[in-house]
Amino acid sequence: MKLTMKASTLLFALLVASAAPAFAADAPAAPNRFAATIAPAERFEVQGMLVERHGSGPQPMILIPGLSTGGWVWQDTVREFAGSHTVYVVTLPGFDGHPAVDGKPFDAAKGALKELIAARRLVKPVLVGHSLGGMLAIALAEELPGQVGGAVSIDGLPVMPRTEDLPPEQRPAMAESMRQRMAASTPAAFAEQQRQYMRAIGTTDMGKADDLARLTSRSDPAAVGAWVGAVLALDLRPGLAKIQAPVLVFAPFYGPDSAALGGISSADKVAYYRELMTGTPKLDVAPIDNARHFAMIDQPGAVHDALRRFMKTL
């Protein structure tokens, strides 16, 4: 079972659309509900990656945001788990106003996360990632099979959906084309792209969508373009069998979007995600209904309940 090309092209079109300046005609905005972050116990950097530590419980968690987002996207999750876990929230270079680093962004982020685990002597950390953060969690579980305690991905997969059948030799050219198109965006056009994306794919609540877009538009369009290119070039499926830790993948589903996805059901989407994760030894794919891509924003209770059940099995 596969998603339709319509859904995939909608995602790419929203990422690269040219549009009028975002929010230009808006009335003065109310305070942004995601902007006031929780004060961490500690803040430091690892290879250009911002890290904020919350709590001091025995089991460590590392929360990895997705494209263009900062650690603020995990506030509800920090509130839920910092009382019983040591929670490290990262912001990847190039996102949320933080400078990009030289080199390939995905490889650089993997290196920074590995250093965090080693420098803090984290024993069997649970990696929780959203979108490309989920891809990073999967990649680290492949490369550090004996060191990762569990990997959780919210709508992040080992390969970009609808590109799974693309010949490997075609991936670099597609990735470079997308990188160039994203990097060419003006700040105003990039901000409008973010609003369109959040309203169409990000979340079911338009007020939350606009608040999220105002924050994600603080990211560097060139860095975002480099990340989009890196993700499109990736196919982590050959390494899935190396993973020793249990893996949980969340498949968000929002009924009103079903027509754009070819009329699939929540069960269909779960089956498709499970297919893309074929070869993972200890895998669970869980639906999150009435949620779009930012499932932890749309349905925080359902995500946290499932995450808590998963962690009790580790």
C-alpha cells in the first residue's frame, strides 16, 4: 500500500512555493503560545548543536526536532517527562536562528548527537525525533546498536515517502535541485512557505499553525534547503536490520486530508509505514488519529501516553 503522488507533490510544492510576504497584512499578533520556553537546568553546545537539559531522572531521553523547528516544539513533552527522566532537548544547526555548520547537515547532526551521548556518558538513551529528527533517531539506532535504548519517530521514516522506488543514482540530482530551490527563497517568501505548510500539513489548528510558522520562519532558508536535500538523498532502509533497540513509529492521520492521500484509512497509513520499516527487528507502528504532521502538538496526550507505555517496556 502506497501513498499517492498527489500527497507527495503537495508536500514538495509547499516547501518550495513562491508567495507573497507572510503575515504582512495581519493585525498585530497575540503572544505566541510556543515562544515562552521552559527554563532548562543547563544549556550548552555540542558541535554547533544547542542542547538544553531538563530534569535528572535515571533514564535519559534526547528530543530531536524536525525541519526548521527549535527545542520549543517539545515543551509539552518536557513537562510530561522531566520529573522522572533526564531530558536533553536539542536544536539543530541552521534552525531557529542558530547558525549552520560546515559540511553535510545530516552527518554533522549525527556526529553532534554521538558526542552528546559519549560526553555525558548516557546509558541507553531513548531517542525521540520528529520528522527528520525521527530519521536521525533511526540512523543513530543503526550506527550505535548497542548504545541506544530505544528509538521513537513521530512521522519520520528511513526514506522520504513516495521516493522509496527511486533509483539510487537519481537521488543526488533530485536532492540538489530541491536544495537550490529552497536556498533561493527570500526571507518573506520563506515565511509564507512556512505558513502554507503549517496550515496544510503541519497541524489541524490554524492558530497553532500560524504561531508555529512564525517561529520556524526564523530558520535560515539556505540551511533548510541543505537539510531538505540531505533528507531526499537518504535511504536508511539497508541498515534497519542492524537496529537492536525497540523502535516505535507514530503514524498521524487526519480524516479530512484522506482525499488528498488517495482515500486511505488510518490502518492503510500504518501498513504503509510498517512496509517502509521492513527489516526492523523490534518494531511497533502506532496510529495517532486526528493529527497532522506535528502530532505532538495536535494530540499531545495520545503521543505521551503511547511514549510512556513504550518506555515501560525498555
